Amino acid sequence: MKKFVAALLLAGTFVVPALARNIAVPASDPAAMIKVPDTWAFKEIEYGYSAVSPGKDVFFSVESADRSNIEAMKKANNAWMKENGIDVSAAPVEMDVNLGGLSGKLLRFDTKDENGPTRVEFVILPVGKGRIVFLTLWGSEAEQTKHEADINAIMGSVKAIQ
């Protein structure tokens, strides 16, 4: 029996789970939960949270708003793109998306910033109670590919709180 327990303890030392931070958005009366890897620099912003990948090459944010504010959120994010030197002249490609069992819209801008070609994605997900979650992802295609596992884990972790 002692050998069996020792073997289990030893085997457990080789299994290291990826650590992630659970985030409720917004912090008070949450509409959704999302997980962000602990390796990403994380901070609270006006309507949610933002995170930057290790190496600071991919930006991610999650914000919450009333469904009636979708157009205001789009305008605010357009202004954010301008403030960050992202060319806003490219028209977005709109497509349907399903994240964490939630159906929504993806607006993808293949554009450029001060570093060259870049991609900005805005995801709008209805999460119930007349609210939406607005996800933003910014980085070049190569940078996003470099962090693909983390990005997929983040996007796949979105869950509505009913």
C-alpha cells in the first residue's frame, strides 16, 4: 500500500496543470466568466479587463455592456484602433462565431499598424439579461500563431453566467 501511495505521489509531481486566472466580467453582477493564462500581463480597464501576452506582442481585452450599447462599443473600439496607430480604413470581414457554446459575431480587420501587417478581431457575444461581452484581439498573424494555444484556451473558456 505504501508503495502504491508513493507511486501516486510521484506520478502527481509530473502533472503540472496550466495555471489560469478566472475572471468575472464585469466584476459586480457578472455576465460572463473567462480564463486568462497567468503568464499574460493583466489589468482592469473601464468596462472589463485587458491582457498582454508574454513578449507583449498580442493584446486581448474582454468588456461587458448592455446589448443596446453595441454601436457605442464599436465606435469606442474604432477610436481605440486610431489611438494605437492601427489603420482603420480597411473594412472588416464579418462572420458568425461560436465560443464556449455562445453564438456571436466576429469582425476581423486585416490591416496594418506601426509594425506592419496586423489583425484586429472584435467578437460580440450575447450573454443573457440583455448584455453582451465584447472581446478584442490584436496582433499580427505570426504573433497570434505564436500564442495560438493560449488564445484558443482564452476564447474557448468564455461562459455566460445566467
